Amino acid sequence: MSYAVDLGITLAIEVPVVVAVGRGFGVSARAGVVASLSANLLTHPLFWFVVAPWVGDSFGVGGLVVAELAVVLVEATVYSRWFGAQLGRWAAAWVALLANALSLGVGVVHRRGSPLGRRWACWPRCPATWQELGWW
């Protein structure tokens, strides 16, 4: 899958999540779109081109989870600073976690099919790295 497709999936999932939750806290839809685009255009290229290939190959799935949590931290900081008192730090963290969990899940299913399907029939010896899975 190409970078553009993965970025498109990420934006298609995360922007509406940030906008919807932000609206519940009194944030305008426009501000939600701009903040989500800003956060994702900051984190997505770094994650895709730098972190994911190195971490996935070196540390496997656990490394990818840690890298994704770092992305959540950065995006939560962006949302917290952008929305200020309207959203608060904890709500910003939950929004970032929810949006990233959904986009990662959709991306994995899109890339490899349902994780509950035949793709994971390798148990108990499943591939330890993303490269073994053929994802990078």
C-alpha cells in the first residue's frame, strides 16, 4: 500500500473523530479539521518513513505499539494546545488515543484482511516483525 493511501485512510478516520468529539466540547468543526490535519501531517510522515520501518523490523509488533503511543502523545499535545481550555489535556489524550486506535485498526484490516480471519492462522508461531508479515 502506498503512503498516499495510508495517509488517506488515516485522515478519513481521524479527522471526523476529532471533529465529532471536539464539537461535543464546544470546539468549532473548522478548528477540529485544522487541528486534526495539522497533527496528522506532523506525525504521519515521521511515523511512516522513519519510525515504522525501523521499529517494525527491530522490535516487532511491540515496538510498533510503543511508536503509535508516541504518536498519540504528540497528537494529544497538539489538540491540547490548539483547543486549550475547551478540551483539556485528558480529553485531548483520549481523543488522540481513540482516533489513532481506530485508524490503526482500519489500516491493519485494510492491509491484511480481518485479524480474526485466516491471516492469523499461524498461532502459536506468528511472525514477530512487520517485515515477516510482509507489511513493509
